Amino acid sequence: MTNDFTKAMEFRHACKAFDTTKKIPDEAMRYILEAGRKSPSSFGMEAWKFLVITNEDLKVKLRPFCWDQEQITSCSHLVVVLAGIESVKVESGIPEKRFLRREMPQEKLDFYLNKYASHLEKTLSSDENIYCWTARQSYIAAGNMMTAAAFVGIDSCPIEGFEKEKVETVLELDTGRYQVAMLLPFGYRVNAQSKQLRLPFDEVVEFID
């Protein structure tokens, strides 16, 4: 079955070079970012933030700490996907606010908060553990943004090759609040799409009756 979604999946690839003369319209970029904002997250915590960089000087400063990858400076918009740290801690009061977005009696709220704290006891025990959890959550949003971009004919390239602490220093991040999970450049390709290589369906999918 082929539809617009599957066409977008065929279109999407890790674009290695963007056309520096083409800029993504604001409306299209907002559409992409909305796909990230509306993404699902564990416990509904939405422990992420998206920094949208169009400042060319800042891109140039970041590039040496991203393995000197051309996409960082050639893209139209560079989205830095941040993983939340402070916001998922019970003592911050933010998890309670997240739960309270759905009106509930105090008894039910206490149940959810206790369940949250007990289930995530080890995860919430250190910022390092929290980052491992929230960075994984942010990848859901990143995947949706890339597919949304492909749906409207815009290219992307997820980048994990970067020096985390140095990138965070350039961005002047308060790493107690947010840390960098990945960099996600968006723009328009200059070269023809490379052949999409994937393992056979039956090799990656197993049905258990």
C-alpha cells in the first residue's frame, strides 16, 4: 500500500549537503516543529526543547565541534534537540504540573506522582541517568520532525557526531536544565538522493502468533 506517508519515507534520507541559496519558509518550518511538539513522551513529560538556529555566525562556531560536518553550516535551519533534565525531577514541581493538565482529584494525582517517582527511582537518581532517558524521548520528536519535513519536500540529517560539552558551551546552556541530544539540520538537497539501503522486511520483522 502506497500513500503520501510512504512516499515521504522514501524521500527522506540523511542529506549530506544543502543548497545554501534556499531557505525554508517560516510556515513550513513551523509545521515541522509542530510535529516535534505534538510528539508522544513517557508520562507526558515533554522533556525536550528545540533551539532553532539561523544565525550563520553561530553555525560556524558550532561546526568545528560537530566533526566539521558541512550540513551544520549549509542548512537553512539548524535545530538543536535538547533533552530536559530539571523538568522531570519530582522536586521541581513540573511533573505535578504536567499531570494536573488533566483535571483529577488529589488522590489520583498522588497516585500518579508516587507511581512516577517509584518507577523512575533509578532514572531520576542522577542527571546522567536522566539524560539517558530524556534523550531517548527526544528522538521520538526528532523522528517525527524528519518525517514531517520529508512530507513537504524538505530534507534533513540527524547528527550525533558532535562534542557534547563543547557544543553546550558554545550555546551557553545551563546543563542542569537542558543538555544536547542531537543536532538536526533542515534544508534542500543539492545532490540527487542516494539509494536507500535497508534490510529485507522479513529480516527485521518477526510475527509471533
